[in-house]
Amino acid sequence: MNWDDGILVGVVARTHGNRGEVIVNPETDFPGERFRKGACLWTRRRDGAPSTLEVVTMRMHQGRPVIMFAGVGSMNDAQLLAGQQLRTDEAGPQLLPDGEFFHRDLIGCEVVTEGGELVGRVTGVLDDSAQARLVVAGKRSELLIPLVDQICTVDVAAKRITVRPPAGLLELNGDWR
């Protein structure tokens, strides 16, 4: 696995008990799946070399996973993992229902109108309200486009989003052409 291409799923917070368990601050909406028994995660040792960790047990405690990794059998072993990022190469699209997307999959997508006119590229996703919005770097300004089925057709594999904006939506964002 290329470390930079890995998907961050958590960061080891600290040890838990004296048997080698660690508490993880999850960076995923799917901790039950990402940290399931048998899951293989990658971290970097202190010398920078990648290392594989296999989950032996996982349980939730106060909203965070408590994990025992194979080969980590004491509190001293577990302390060496504190602060370490945990990554996976499993994109996990099977985790999402149809019509839902990971933000990372939308960023970089080309946005075009149904007529094929380039609107711009997705640089971010705002998901701070009831409705997610695409942040699109247009030719002259930044555009916000609601991420709804009536407006957007997403093709993640092609890195392309076709939009059918209601009259005036793109113009609300300024001179986008």
C-alpha cells in the first residue's frame, strides 16, 4: 500500500488497561466495519516504515473503539502506538447506500452542464446543514451547487458530475463563465 493513497480511518489515542488494548479516535462513519475482527490496518513505525496491524478484538467504549491488535500484548507495546494514524486501502463503497458518496470521491470531479459546458472542478463539499453542497472552482468564481438528485448526476468512476441547475442558480454565484 502507498501510505499517501491510504484512507485515514483513525488515530490511536492511548492505551486502555494493561493487556495491550488501545483506544482509537475514529475518522470514519463506519467504525464497526473498519475495525472489525480480522481487519488489517496500516500504520507507520517510529522509523517511518509502514507496518500492518491486524485487529484481534474490538469493542466500543464511550463512543470510541477499544482495539486489541495481534502482537501487541502489553501496555508497553500499546504505548508505542499512541498518536499513530491507522489507514486502510479499502475504499469501502459497499458501506454507502446508492446515491451517497464519500467526500473524497467527489473532490476533483469535473462539473459540466447537460449541454457539456464546463462549470469547474469540485474542490470541497460543505455538509454543515440539512443539504450538502458542492464547492466548485469555476472559471471566475467559486460556486456552491446543492448535491441533490434533481440537480446532480454523479459518475464517480469518470470523475464527472453533470448538473441541471434551476434557472439562475449558477448566476447567484457571480459570473461563472
